[in-house]
Amino acid sequence: MNTRILALPAFAILIMSWATLACQPEQKPIAGNSLPAAVPKQFYLYAPSLNATYRFSDSIPVRVGSQTHLPVDSTQVFLDGQLCYTESKTPGQFQVQGIFNHLGEQNMRLVVYSGSLREDCPVQILLLADKEPRELSYTVLRKFPHDPRDYTQGLLYRNGFLYESTGQFGQSRLAKKNISNGSTLMEHQLDKSLFGEGLTCVGDTLYQITYLQQQGFMYKLSDFSQIGTFSLQTTEGWGLAYDGNQLIQTDGSPKLYYYSPGFYEPGKEVAVADHQQLIRHLNELEYVDGVLWANIYTTNLIVQIDPLTGTVIGRLDLSRIFPENIPDDIDHVLNGIAYNPNSNTFYVTGKLWPVLYEIRIH
């Protein structure tokens, strides 16, 4: 296919919500072949409820109920398997705050103790940003030609030139371009079975990833000679950037994936969200002075992200620069952000666009 296939977001199966929320009693194995008798669950959660949504700095209420009115001696709160809070003064009803270090889905597990009884109460909640992102503005400084045959996936500025990774099967390539006239000065064609995606640079090495093949390539910046390959940890490859220490990759989900250069060591994952929702379809990336910029695929929006927490801190709508006389569809959306540190300006373009803009963001 010539267009990217978007995966539908996964929805929780509500029928199973009671089973998910119910506390799971600890059972000892029984000798022999007979199955253990079912042990009635003693505790359940009133709060937080399954998939409840909170803001990042909110106090999260915890309320434990008992089927048989058992007293609760203490309650422990685990996040992603790590103990982060213990309450023994009012263990059946309390609040937790400041235990989270990132946005997105949080896998909580509450362990309830009553005498010799211990039960697990797993629940998942969603954390969103505290504040609405700032609406950014821009000034168009100059316009340059851009090859309208290029399905732009990755865009990069280095030493006065643009480097571009393009997509579509049979048309994907890596190109070095003259900014002023849009001409191609050097190129490397990808195999017809590959769909080019994000592009970044570490020192004198270019990194280019592919869409569905879980494969990436390393090239010399000087002559595009291939010097290595690597494998992605995600099913899909979308955007790519470098923060000075680690590579940052997206896959169409709301997550940022961190890797050591070369993708040899997977690192942390950070979910991206604003004050209303998780932000999906994070596409082409650019890292500038501690801030990550990302195109939102299928839109003419760019978001400004705090890469440490995943908070969307700014939002830029570039709909007004959408070129005339080209189709307004997903094959022609805005995609491509390249930063010029010498002028403190950005180059932006889109898939199959005939124009490249130099803008200043305010």
C-alpha cells in the first residue's frame, strides 16, 4: 500500500473490569492432583476505579472495602512492581501524591494486609498533564522549492544542507539537498521492499529507520556509505531524534522509546499527553535545547514536548501554510521539522509538498 496503516487504539474489555479490580488473595499450593477450592475474595477497591483519569499532580484517593468487614492493618502501593508508598495509620482510606514520575497509563498494585491475610488489588489509571499547552505562533521567513515526489518522513539540517528520508515502497531514499533550490546533491535508494521513516544524526553518522521491517541503517554523513544496521524493539518505526545522549523513537503510539545510539540497549519509555488525552501518531521528531518537537500524523499540527515527563507544553498549528492546489489528504499532510541552530529557525515541509518553509516560532 502507498499509505501508512493506522492501528486502532486498544479498548479495555469492560466485562472483565470486576475481575481486574478484585483483590487477589495469596494461596499456598496444595499437594496432590486436586484443584484448590476457590477462596472468597476479602477486599476490593472503591477507589481508584479501573482506568480512572487524573492530572499529574492530583492526589489519588485510595479506598479499600471488605466483603466481610475485616479490618485493614496496612496497605502498600506498588508502581510497575516497585514499592512507592505504605499507609498504616488509615490503611483503608487515604491519598497518595507525588509518587508518579511520568504521564500515561500507570499500573498500580495495592497490597492489603489484615492479620495473616495478604491480598493484591491491581488497577490501572491514566495520568494526564496538569496544564493546557501554550498555543505557539510563527513567522514565515522564506520559501524554497521542495521535490513534490518526496514523501517526507525524516528531515534534518547539518552544516548548511538538508538531509531527508522519504517513504513509500519502491520510492524510499536518503537524500542530501541544497536548501535554496531543492536539488538533490547525493542520494541512497532503499531496497524496494523497505519503507523509509525517521532520520537523525549522531556525530558523523546518520541513522535511518523503516516503517514495518523493524530495521534501521547507519551511514557515513559524508558519502552515505552504509556502516551498520540495527533492529527496532517496536513493531513499527515512525520518528527518530537524538537528545545528545540517547536516540528517541516513536511508533505511532503515545510513547517515546529511548535507546543507546545504535539501538543496542533499550531504555525508558515515556508516554506523551496533554491535559485532555494521550497523544497518538507522534511522527517526525526534532530535539532542540531540551525540548522535543513532533509532527502529529494526519494533521497539520506540531507539538512541543517535555521529553522527561511526556507533557505537551506547546502546540503549533501550521494549517495556513498548507500549499494550494494539492490534495488535502493523509498522503499530503505536514511532516518534516529541521532546526537550524545558526539562525534559530525551523525548516518545515510535508509529504509530497512542492515547498519548504523557513519559519521562526514564537
